[in-house]
Amino acid sequence: MKRTAIVVSHTHWDREWYLPFQEFRMRLVDMVDALLDLLDEEEAYRHFMMDGQTIILEDYLEVRPDRRDELERYVQQGRISIGPWYVLPDEALVSGEALVRNLMVGERAAAPFGETMTVGYLPDTFGHVNQLPQIVRGWGLKAAVVTRGVPDMPCEFLWQGADGVPVLTINLRQSYGNALYLFPGEHLAPRMRSMADDLIEHSPVSSLLFLNGVDHHFPEEEIPQAIEQLNEQLSDIDFVHGTLEQFVDAVIASEPELETYRGEMRDHKMHYLLPGVLSTRMWIKQRNATCQRLLERWAEPLSSWAHTLGAKDRRPLLRQAWRYLLQNHPHDSICGCSVDQVHEEMAPRFDWVEQIGERIVSESMEAIASQVASPAGEGAFRLFVFNSESGPRTGVVTTTVQLPMEQGSLALRDRETEEILPVEVIEQQEPSSFSFVVDSDRAFLLLAEMTEGQLVDKRILELSIEPEGEKVVLNVLAAEVGGIDPEELAAHLAELEALIRSNEYHSFHYRMRYPPQSTVRFLAQDVPAMGVKVFDVVPDGQAAERKAEESGELKIANQFFTVRADPETGTVTVTDRESGEVFEGLNRFVDGGDAGDEYNYSPPLEEDLLVSEFDAPPEITSMRSEIAETLRLSGRYRLPASLSPDRSTRSEERVDVPIVTSITLYSNVRRVDFETTIENQAEDHRLRVHFPTGMSASHAVADTAFDVFSRPVGVPEGGDDWHETPMGTYPLERFVSVQEGERGLMVVTDGLPEYEVIDGKDEDIVAITLLRCVGWLSRDDLLTRDGNAGPTKATPGAQCPGRHTFRYSLVPHTGSWEDVFLSAHQFVNPMRALETWGGEPDQTSHSLVEVNLSQVIVSAVKQPEEGEGLVIRLYNPLSDPVEVRLRIGIPFSTAQLVDLREEPLEKDEEVALFVNSGCVDMPIPSKRIVTLLLR
């Protein structure tokens, strides 16, 4: 058979890794300069692939805007391939929505240049999620091209997504640099013959793929001559300098019979999977989870809602926030496996995301509240509570208020039930003040501002004017919300104007006072789905009796659970009061040595030492109020300071590591919430928290991008020829659940993405990694990997010294995880509140989007990329199809199915829409992602 070998020249560009971004960018500028010069001078050099990510173009053109025209010309001529991604992400550590936005931003960045590649190129991602095929198809891509994590499969196969629909997958068995350094000479043909024979052995098609490039690689100028020599010496193979799309099209055209694979790809045999990155530099994972939720669950839905009410279109700012966040998603960045400087530079990007997102959320909530509460009538204080989830919920709201009321006097009235809700003051700051002096001209300008009831960007609550000699003193009480009586204000301002015009006073002294800021919490019941509910602020004469009381008891309880602490070990026992099930020995901290690097956990070379008990019995206190009961356990672990000098064992020297855990039960909330703070003083160790389940299960389920996935319990088997030792650690997005019969235990985490279900002798133990502390980017002496995964560079920042706070929760349950996993979403997305002041609300509650089934997850509510309307994306993680009704809280005239690009889909026989009276009814097949566009 005459075969065609397509040689694809490329570079794999790690934007930041063993060097910081700016140092790698200097090399990038030189590389692209050399490429453009080569394309200009050598017509026979046909093509170069820019690594499937468009951020390279931005990084280059910020420095070399003078070469933009050349770059655009070669992209449009097809001699340079760009996109479809903005960055090459790690799939396991980012959300499904983040993967979609990555493609959206990538296409938008590529638009001025030309078309992006129609291939989902992910050559170096550390494993692949099982919904990647559906994402690839949903974006209209022809194939996925992958390397790490792929099991021992042929070079081309069909990969079924979770929904069972396959996508063509190109398996880079020989890596993404199998044709590196193609220089003419006597060794060229024998080398390529050997690689071709190996590919032929594992390929059912007549085309062969050779990737001519590697990390930070410059174009090889002699490729045309090398290809000419190969065609002369290997007559049964036609070598072509071409594109990745050209190879994919050739595979499709040959209509081969291909093997089929289904599931995620986290195999260790063929290539390094590098699973330790799930827990390296845990602070990065925590901040990323916070930023993703801020944009997905709050900023986008609320700004979309506010825009329908006339607020500003915030899409440009949201796109910028997503760009900053995506710049932290490359696999060497989000995984924490770079030099310290790289990760220090990630923190400002997270900061920028939060700054933009939080401002959009606050102004959107204000816009929505202003439409619900009319400004007419007598002013009053209220709290507007917002729910980010797609079903109604009851839960505790923690917020900061600046109401002009005495400490402890605040209560709320549910406007629907007239019930008075107690409010607990958690923390109160001292009142603040400042003063300034202006002349009469400036006083006139401020007078105009004060007619609106504001001064220095705050609302005037009280005002008094006191002439003193040649000056006038204005005493002002001001706050974020509230207002002085309009008639009283008018009288004061008339007095002030007369004093200014009298010319008797040369200076005006403004003394500003602010009410104390209080952090409070309360139980909000029946807040509508993705909606808002209004509560009146009222005085509370029983506030003194409502304060939390401290005691030394070892037990707390609510309607659902009793939690008892063991005074010796500090572990806890949880009793489910409904089912009678008891879970013992929970929340045990287990610390072991880690002689690995940023990529892989590895135990000490000879002997490990596990520490699983406090140095002395912990101090235990409890707090009780009408809203919550909390156990607080405070103690210390005595841990080895580091590894021994030869890394064979843990050191003899010990350091104190304080650990404080608060365990809280909220009224009417069916969860046990934990918050643990650790002062890490040790190095070279892995700290996990264990939850014995009392069960022996074959599988555990965990949520991942657009799905909930089942994995076997225990450590997978490997082989002597495997490059990496299989590990029992896996990624999760929000929860992992173990079940035996009707008994189950779900562990929910907030930004802690690594778990292991340890297959014990008598019971399974869920282990959640809190910290993995190592001092090297890569080493070659690990027990779990057979060589280096990068350069050997010291990374003291990866030892994670200092204070860390971790949030996680337990949900014991009967029946399936499907019945309770909404608790995980509610735990990581607590409700928010906005304090307001205004007239009587037109309505007491309102919902933007409500889904009739809690098991169906709404992953996006946003404005469309183009035009007006509302995009709603949801997915069915269940193994069975469901009938869904969406109730939409804003007027719409049409609803249509669109793909992930938000372009109309052809008729889908499995998903037919029926629109009636503000609702959309539709079936959603098992594991299907569905996107709707409402106009």
C-alpha cells in the first residue's frame, strides 16, 4: 500500500513554565520573527502550526505590532494554523464552562486573522475528561488530538462521549514531537522508516502523522530538503509538508473501521499522566474555583438579568474577566508545576477577575433591586437575598450590612409568611469617620450634590449645621444605603445655602461619621430559583436573648444530624437522625512524607512515617444559637520538619502545625459543614483528611466537567513496562460519593480537587488532599515515575508555608447520590444579600430561571455572544433521559436549540422544544449538554 506521511511543523508553546512569562515571550518573539522571515523567503516551506492556541498571537503582537499584516496574510493563506483554543488548558482542574469559554475567547481572538483550526488539539493536557468528545462535537470540530492519559489504543479510534456519540480521535502514541529535527543526512531515512513502521503497526489508515516540533521549538528551515530526500529514499511513502487538518480529512475520507473507547482518559501506561498536579499549590485550585463560580454563577446571570431591566451591557468586561482567568488555565499554570515566579504572577490575574466580577455582581443586584422596590413612598431598609442555583432553596446567608441600628437590634421579616427571622451578629467593626474642609465655592458644589441626598458617594442619614465663629461645622451621618427625610434635608440645605451666601463664613468643616459595619447571618427560607426574595429589616427587642452561647459540650445537633467530638482524638461521629445511620472516626488528619515533585506524589525512598493524631487532646468548645450550632476543635500536629538529607525517610526534627476545625450544623440545612485552618510549618509532606465510610463499595462517583463519573475504588493495576505508577487519586469538581445499598456518604469540597477512596480491609475511606508540599519542579529519583518530567529546579514556594483555610462538607444520605448532589452546589455557592433602602416593593420574590428537576444542572445563564437575548446551558448527569420544564422569569418570544458556539442546530429528534406560557418543555437524553437561545 502506498502511504502518505503528513509532516506538520509546529511548536508547543508553554507560555510560562520553567521560566516566567516575559522570559519565554522574548523567545516567542524571536521564534515568530524567524517563522515570518522563513515563510517570506522559502515558498517550499508550506506550513507551521501555532500550537492550537491563539494567545500566542496576542503575546507576540503586543511586542511586534509592526508585523501584524504579515501574520494575518500567512494565516489567511493557510501557511500558519491558529486556534481553536485561547490557551491549552488542563481539563480536570477547570470547569466545563471554562472549557467552552476557552474556545469562545480563542475564536474571538482569532477572528481578525482568519479561520481557526477545525481540530481540537490538546497535545500535552494531563488527562482528558469524558465529556471532551461532546465539547469537541458541540463546537463543530472534526476530531480530538490527544496524548497523555490515552490507554494503549491505536493511533486513530472513535471516542464516545458520555452521551454515547463518538468523535474521531487521533492518538499521538509517539508524542507530539515524533518528527523533531528532520535534517537531511544519512540517518534521516532509517529513522523515519522505523517510526513509520511503528505507526503502521498501530494504525488502520493509510496516512501517517509526523509532528515536527516540540516545546518552544523554532521552525526547522531544512524541512523542504528533508522531505525531498525522504521521498527519494522511501518510495512506498509519499511525504508531504502539510497540516493537521489535512491529516484528519484524509482519515475521514478513508472511512476506516475504528475501535471505540468510552470514558475519561487517565491511563499511566503510554505517557506520564502526572496526577500529582491535582494537589500541587492548592491555593491556586481554591482561587480558581472561586473565580469560576463568581463569573458562571453570579456575574453572568445577574448582569444578563439586569440588562433586560435596562442596566448597562457588561459583556465587554465579562469577556475581559474571562481572558484573565483563562490566562491562569494553561496546564503548567493551573497545575502549579512551574517555577515560583510563574505562580506569584497568577495571583494578580485572580485578583482582577474578582475585582471585575464582584463589581458587576453588586451593580447588577442593585439594578434588579431598584426594579423590584419602587423608590416612591416612605423609605425603609430591606435585604434582598439572591439564589444562584436553579431550584428554590433554604439556607443560611452571611452578609455585611451598614445599617444605622444599635448592635444586636436587627431582625428580618419574611414578607410572604410575616415570620420574624432572627439575625445573628458574627462580627462588628468600630464606627469610622473622617473630616475635610472646603471654602465657600467648593461648599456650593457640594450643596448641589447634597440635594440628591448624597455626600462623598454615601447616602446622608442625619445632618446638623453649627456655625462657629468664621466657620460652619456640618455633622453628617452617612452610609451605603438609607436616607434622611426629604423635608428635613431641604430645610438643612436651605440653611446651608443661606450661610454660604452670607459671605460671613470662610471655611466649611464636614465631619463624616459612618455606622459600624456588621457581619451577620440569618436563615432565608424558600428563596426562588436563580432569583431574589425581599426581607424587611425590623427592630428586634429580643436580640440580647438571641446571642450565641459558648459551652464545653462535645455535641451539636439540628433536625437532621447529631455530631459528637471524641475528646481524645478530635475525630467526630455523625448520626443521621432520620435513618439512624452512624459514621464514626470522621475528619481525621493523616500526614505522610512526600519525596515527589510538582508533578507526582512519591513516598520517601525507603520508609515513610504517617502522623494521624494530635500531639495532645485538642481543646473543644461549642457555640449555640437559633441559627447554628458549632463545634470548634483546636490542637496541633507534631510533624517531621522535612525529609532526611538523603530523602530516604522523614527527618527526626519536629515542628508544630496548629490545626483548628469548626464544624457547623445550620437549622433546616441537611449538611455537616467543616472549615479547617492550618499553619503549615513542615516541608516535604502530604496532608489529607480522612472520612471512614463504614461501607465497602466497588465504585465511587465524582462530578467533573458537565458530568458525574463513576470510578473503581482502589489503586489501578499497572505493569513493569509502564512509565508511571498508577495512583488511586482522582479529580473532582465539587463532590465524591460512596454508596453501599441504600447507605451513602457524600464529601463536598470547595476548591479541593483531589480525592482517593482507599480500599480498606473492612471499609472504604474517602481521603481529601488538603496540602501537598514539595520543593522541586521535577526530579529523577521518584518511586512513582521513571524519569524527569521537566527541568530540575528548586521551587520553595511549592512547600506552601503559612496559613491555609479549607472548606468541605459531609452529606450522609439514603438512596442515590442523585437525590442529594444539589447540596454540593449549594454548599460551594452560598446565597448573597444586598442591603437596600427605598419604597414598598412591587413584589416579594422573583425567579429568572427555574428547572423542575434538581438533578438537571444549569451551567450557564448569560447574554449571547452576539445580539440580545438569553443563553441557557444545562446538562443531564443522570444515566436516564429526563423531561425538563424551564420556567423563565423574563418575557421571550422564541426559543431555539443552539450549539456551543451559539449557532442554530438542525432539528434534533431527541431534543424537541415546546414553548408555552413562559415555559420551555423538552426531553434531555442521558449525559447530554443542551444549550438554548431565547430571544
